[in-house]
Amino acid sequence: MSDPNCIFCKIIAGQIPSKKAFEDEHLLAFHDIKPWAPVHVLIIPKLHIASLADIGPEHEALMGRMLGLAPRLMRELGVTNGFRTLINSGPDGRQEVYHLHMHVMGGPRPWSQG
């Protein structure tokens, strides 16, 4: 299930290029085009889910996969001194793209934001 108007669905479909860090049948991880940290990737499900508020019990395994991928990617990308994960949800949570996504950020401080 995808949304033809969603920028992340278009990235998943290959209609918009991205610098991929990981891909399997359930998830795509790619480097953020406006990074807040030296290493900043987004992990997104290939299933279009608008926000974390839309997660139900049927998505528990998917969410576990997303969280489990974060430390693996940081190790592979050379982050050795800790990292931050962030999921914005809804307008008051500062969500900008309405496709569930997790920011994973690391690398030496200071960061430009966060």
C-alpha cells in the first residue's frame, strides 16, 4: 500500500533518487538531504503509514525491525560514541512528511540541530 502523492513512497518506488543506506522487503533507510548530524539517516517502512499515531498491534514487528536496524546502521556508518533516534508524529510533534519515519543521527558533536 502506497500513497501516490507521498514523497517517501516516491523514493521507495525509485521515482525520486536517494542515497540508500539499507533496503529489504520491509524497510528502506537513506541519508537525509538536510542532515542535522554528521551521520543522519531516515528509516521508513515500505508500507505507507502516515504517522506513529496510526500504528496498531499489526505493526509491532515492523516497528521492532525499524528500531533493530538503527544500531546496525550506525555501526556500519562508523558511529561509535552513541546516536539519537527520533520519530515526529503529527503537527504538534513537528512531523513534516506524513509517512512514518525514524531519524537516526550520530557522529561527533556539535551537531547543527537537535
